[in-house]
Amino acid sequence: MERLYPMDIDVRTLSPLALAFVGDGVYEMLVRERLVCLANRPPRELHREAVALVRAEAQAAAMERVMPLLTEQETAVYKRGRNAHTTRNSEEYHRATGLEALFGYLYLNGEIDRVRCLFSIMMGDANDNTVLSEGSSCEQDG
């Protein structure tokens, strides 16, 4: 699958917070799409559930599920995002920023299947053993 806005960009030149800016939108869209696909619910309920999943604490916990699956490059991008200077001080917020930087990096790099795979594992829709054994794009050279 292609990116939504197909302009060429060298993601290596972007700051970790710029990557997180994009990754925040990518993660939010995945959460919203997943919730709507699971059940047709009133918007208020969808919003409440989406907010619970995109909170920094929830993102930090989701990130822990996939950390062992990341390549060396993905881990480096995550750490750059996690360590970026922000106005927030909580550990969860920094880990959530790392997740968003990773999703922004993967999305802008055109690695949409990898984003989907990691997100599915984060949400518990697939586990690393199931996904990896099916030969999906979760298999990465690291």
C-alpha cells in the first residue's frame, strides 16, 4: 500500500518530534479504524474508547509488547523519539513519543505492512508467534 500523500522524503533527515507528529496521526487512524471495524457504535462511545487507547500510558504499554520484535534501526528510531526533548516529563509520555516516532518513520518510509503488523500485535489481535509463523511482513532483518 502506498502512503496517502506520495511526496518523496528522506525520513532520516526528520527530527524525532516531526516523525512523532506524523506517527500520532497514523496511530490514531489505526485505532479509530479498528474500533469502527469491531462494531458500529455511537460516536461518543467510539471517542471514549479511542481516547483510552491513544493515551500515553496505553501507548507505552502497547510498545512493550513489540519491543523484542523491533529491528536495530526501528529500535534506534524509537529511542530517538523516546529521548526527544518535550515539555512533558512522564516516562510513559516519552515512551509514547517513541512509539509515535517509530510509526511516523515506518509510515513515511512506505512500510505500511510493518505498521499494520506491529499495531495488530499491540492491540492483541495477533501475537508475535502467530504473525511471524504466517510469514507476514513482521519478519524483518535486524
